[in-house]
Amino acid sequence: MFRTMETKTRILPLLPLRGILVFPYMVIHLDVGREKSVRAIDETMLKDRAIFLAAQKDAQKDNPRPEDIYTMGTVAEIKQLLKLPGGTIRVLVEGLARARIRHYLQEDPFFKVEVEQFIEEQPRTSHIEALMRSLLHQFEQYVKLSKRIPPETLMAIMSIEEPGRLADIVASHLALKIEDKQALLEAIDVATRLEKLCTIVARELEIVELERRINIRVRKQMEKSQKEYYLREQMKAIQKELGEKDERLAEGEEYREKIAQAKLPKEVEERALKEVERLEKMPPMAAEATVVRTYLDWILALPWNKTTRDRLDIDVAAKILDEDHYGLREPKERILEYLAVRKLVKNMKGPILCFVGPPGVGKTSLARSIARALERKFVRVSLGGVRDEAEIRGHRRTYVGALPGRIIQGMRQAGSKNPVFLLDEIDKLSSDFRGDPAAALLEVLDPEQNHAFSDHYLEIPFDLSQVLFITTANYLYNIPRPLLDRMEVIQIPGYTEEEKVEIARRHLIPKQLKEHGLEPEQLTFSENAIRRIIREYTREAGVRNLERQIAAVCRKTAKRIVSGEGEKVHATAQNLEKFLGIPKFRPSQAEKEDEVGVALGLAWTENGGEVLAIEVSLLPGGKGKLILTGKLGEVMRESAQASFSYVRSRSRQLGISEDFHEKCDVHIHVPEGATPKDGPSAGITMATALASALTGKKVRHEVAMTGEITLRGRVLPVGGIKEKVLAAHRAGVKTVILPEENRRDLEEIPSSVKNKLRFVFVRHMDEVLREALIDEEPQTQSRLPCSLPPSMAWGQA
């Protein structure tokens, strides 16, 4: 290996180059327009015409700094200079030698640098001779394949004998990236430079060879297509002479016959015939022809004019609904109202019903029953997890796999223009960069717009006004507001224990016996067994888990019968654990006796209502700190703060020392600690427990309550009254305290439950305390450091 031995120091103006690099021995035109560069050219022309050329690292920068310019460049001589309009200068430069920047002497008004110029000696050793021959051979192959370099240039390069000059001139004729050219420029050693160049030319040779193969393949494909076209034209001429039909014309006639038989609307028929004409002009095997055929098949498969006749007999419909579902009075009433109106008005727009309720309450099966009662086709589309707008509106016909949206697919599946169309889990819709499917559903569910629903695939309006749309959701607040505005919401909150018993007896047990191959006499359930399954093995608003537990009993029974252990099984509350194991849930129960600092609250959960015992303990020696535990949400914590503030504001009336918050800490706990809890419903319950703990008065154990509290003691209404009252009934509560504004919600509660409870409606917290607390002497002063003397008892202040 030979390395450069001699160097020479020079001071030269610097011209930064953008997107280009100049090698020694290279002659090239440069257009100079930047102010600093023009001044550098002027300085050069006043002296010996020598200038230092170096490439910028980032070609986008207009005002490069020294760190933005490569240190290795080329000393060049300006041969010609021509001024162009607009202030630009075109210069012809010739590269002389490599050089490296040692120092920047100035940056303004132009760059001036001190460079170290390398003077190469070029002895031709056997190693260098071998590298030169390899490079010339590869470059000759490259020129022949690429055809970008004229043959005379190759001849000139072949005559070069200096190895360094050969490497630089070959590199200047290659279309390389600036980084690759800079690496060659920085290779001062000639042997190293030749080796790098051989590697780069070999790589470029592979790329050019690959391009040539691709071009040959494309040319062959084009020749094949032209040949096929020529042969098809010949075949067409022969078929014409023989009197035979063309394949495309025959297919077109077949589609025309189908379109005529389908009796499509005028606009749809015109569009279909236009597509048939396009199909006849295309080669049968073309990809576009496949798209057109699929499009015509979809148009012909849709029920543009097909409808089913509604069964408008209200008595029969009511009978079918009662057969399929027990309870659900409000949804059934709404369906019968629709039938009555439909009987009087022939062309009414279909309503959009939204069944909202917990899982397992029968929302989907109720929609099926509605379709059976009306004798309509039934279609179900699940929207859970749908996040692409094209799932609703369809895809544009711009590629082979395009399809209509789920609405049009459902209409094709139904085969009629007026099915019962169930949009399941509408609250599970989501959106992302592909659009908002909830917004796309607005057109589907708006009676003023859906008579001309436009699918992106069809691009023809489709009438959805006769469809009876039913949607289902678990949570109302997850449905977008504009979408909710289009729907009539029917709440299905859940079943009472009595309703679950009837559902199990009438529907679930016969269904599971049939599915498990059992006869009714082989397995029977006592009513107490069903109730125990409901109370101790399931905790839900619906009946899905109840059906699973009944199925488990059926499986155990089937195994006993098959193994010969017995022919008949009677499931009772006593032997239930043999089938289902130990109970999974502990039923909520009211407290057994009156206690201080414990109040029963009523809560709503996904599985129905629950009874919560809220506990308050006083910690003497504290500083009035309020401690909250039980995995409470933000709203529930705020209710606790509001209750604490209310009790402090009423301390004199309650018989509590006004400075109790300076003597003891207050700890509020809501079991169960592992279950997240939130909502404003526990406000009055927390205030009652606080008042009890601070006054020492016991809370009546048979009283449960729910309601939101304000700082002034007002009691505000809350939701989920039906579920909460049912939970109170299950727990053995005798009295339920409710906000006055929730009085109207009692209409939803079954009479069998309502008649067994005493309801107290309140407007202010004072009324709650009068009803919930037992008015007797408080605990001793030693136990209650926060109380006033007995003479200051509540009600005597």
C-alpha cells in the first residue's frame, strides 16, 4: 500500500457545493448564486483563479456553517466565467488535487480557509495494476449495460495510465450518492481508493443488470398482451364468419335479461345497463372486468322492490312476545303501539329503538322476537370494535377487493326491503384515522335521510326508510350524542328475583333440558333451588349466568344417568352444592341490629343493585383529618367531603362540639375495598353515618337510603332507583329513603316488591336524620370526645 507523503499548505477562498462533488481532473460547470459564493469567486478571479471546493453535508441549508461542510475537498482552477441574468454566475472549473481544511480563517464576507493539499506519487505496483485492470473491466461492463456513458468516453478512460487519475475520472462518471463520492474523495491512498471504487462499481453493475432483467420481463409481458389482443380479434372475426356469439356479448345479454327481470328502479336500471356496456368493451380476463361483474351481481342481489307482508295482529304479537320473554313490560308495550299505528298508517317511517341495559337481560333475543311477531326477516350486525367508516358506508370501487358496507350487506342477507335490522353493541363503536363510523351511522338512523342512503360502493341511493332499526347498548353515556338523538331509548334495567325464577322455570330449564338430551321427568328443580342459584351462584342483572349454572346441573345429571347412578334427579336447595360446588357469592344482607356509625346505602352496578354498609370511625387525638378508604372514585370522594362539611355546619343542631374537627380524625370506609366505587348516590348515607358517629346515636338497621347531598343539606335525585330498591328488598330492608324527585320512579318497580317496603321521600338532610337515627341518649362522653353534653342533644339546641 502506498500512502501520500508530500503536502503543501495554501490559503484559498472556499466555495460550498450543494448536491454535487468535484473530483481532481474533473471539468464541470457550476452555477453560483449565493452572495458569499459570488464574493469568493470574485476574490479568486482577482488572484490566481485557484479555489477550494467542498460539499455541504445538508444540501438544503442556504447559509452553511463550518460544521455543515465536509473537511475534505478539491483544489480547483476556474477556467471560464459567465454572468447570467438575475445575478447568477456560471463558472467552468477543473479539479486539480485533493486537500483538507486545516483552519477557517474567515467566514464573512466569504469563507477563507487554510488547506493542506496532497501531492500524489503514483507508482504502479503489481497490486495497483491488478486493481486498475479489474476496475476497467467492471466499468466497461457497466457502460455496455447502462448505455448512459458514450463509448468515446470509455475509450478515453481506457487510455489513462495513472492509477489515481483513473480512479477519480471513473468516480466522476458514476451516478453515486454524495456520501459515497465523499468516501472516495477522502481515500488519499490510491490502492484504498481503487478497492473502494471496485466495490461500488460491482454494486452498480448488479443494479443495472437487475434493471435490464426487469425491462426485458416488462417488454415480454407487453408483447404477450399485444399477441393475445391480436388473437382475440382474429377469434372474433372467425366467430362472426361462423355465426357464433362472442363471449363478452353473450355475458352482456345475460346481464341485460337479469336486469329486465329484476324490475329495478329507473335510476338503478340505467346505472346497471351503463356498467354492462363497459363490461362488453373490456377483455374478459381484465381485472376491471371482475370489478364490474361483482358490482352488477351486488345490484341484482339487493332487494330494491322486495318486501314482506307485516303481520299486524296485536293479539298474536302480544302472545309471541310473552312466549319468548317474561316481564319487559315497556319494550313489549312499545312494539304493540308500533303495530297499532302501522295498521292505521300504511306508509309510516320505521322507528329506531335503542334497548339499553346490562348484559344478559335479553336485548338481542327481544329483537328476534319482534321480527317473529311481525313476520319480518331478521338481520344482526355487531358493531363492537368497528373503527373504520368504510364498514358502514362501504369502500370505493378503486380496487378488486372493494365491498359495500355492513348495512348494504345486511340488506342483501335479509332479501327484503323491510327487515328488522339489529345494530348490536352500538356503544362499543370507536374511531381513528380511517374515519368515524358513528358519524356514518347518522344517515342510516335518521328517518329524514335514510330513504336515500348512499353507499360508497354502490354510488346509488338505497331506501332504508321501511327498515325497523333496533340498536342495543350496555351504557347510554358511551353512545355519541348526535346518534342518540336519532333513537328512542328503552331502558331494560334487569330482572327481579321473582322474574328470574319465572324465566328459569318457563324458558331456561326447558331449553337446557332439550340441549342436554334430558326429559322433563329426569331432572326437576325446586323453587328454593332456583332461588339459591340466583342468590348465591350468580350476581347479575340478566339471566346469562343463571342459564350457565342450570346447564352445569344438566351436565352433572346427564353424567349420572349415563353412568347408571340414577334415572331421576331432583335439585333442591340442600343438595345444590353437589352439582355447583360451594356458593360463589354472599347475598347482601341488612345489618342485624342498630349500630353507631354504620348506615346502609344503595348502589347501582352493572350486575344490578347492591346494598353497601358505609362505616365511620372517630380517631381521638387527631387534627380533623378526613380519611377515605374503599377504592372510591373522584365523585364519591367529593360526596364524602360535602357530607363532612354539612355535618360541621350543623354541629350545634346535632349536639356536636363545634371544634370536634380539632380533637379527632374521621375515617370513612366503604366495603368491599377491592371493588371500585363511584357516583353521587352515597351522599346522604355518608352524612347519616357521620352524624351517627359524632352524636353517638344509633342508625336503624332496617333503613337503607340513596341520594346526593349538597353543602346546604339539600337531597338531590339519583338514577338506578329500580335496581336499588330491588337490592334493598333482597337484603331484607324494611324502609327505603329516597329523594322526593325520585317519587315518579316508583312506577317502574313491581307491585310485589313495592308493597313489602316502606318508602320515605325527603328533600333535606334533616328529614333523613330524623328518620334514620334513633333519638336516644348518646354514648358516654369518654367514648365520644366530639359530643356536647346531653343537655345539648339534637333537637333541643
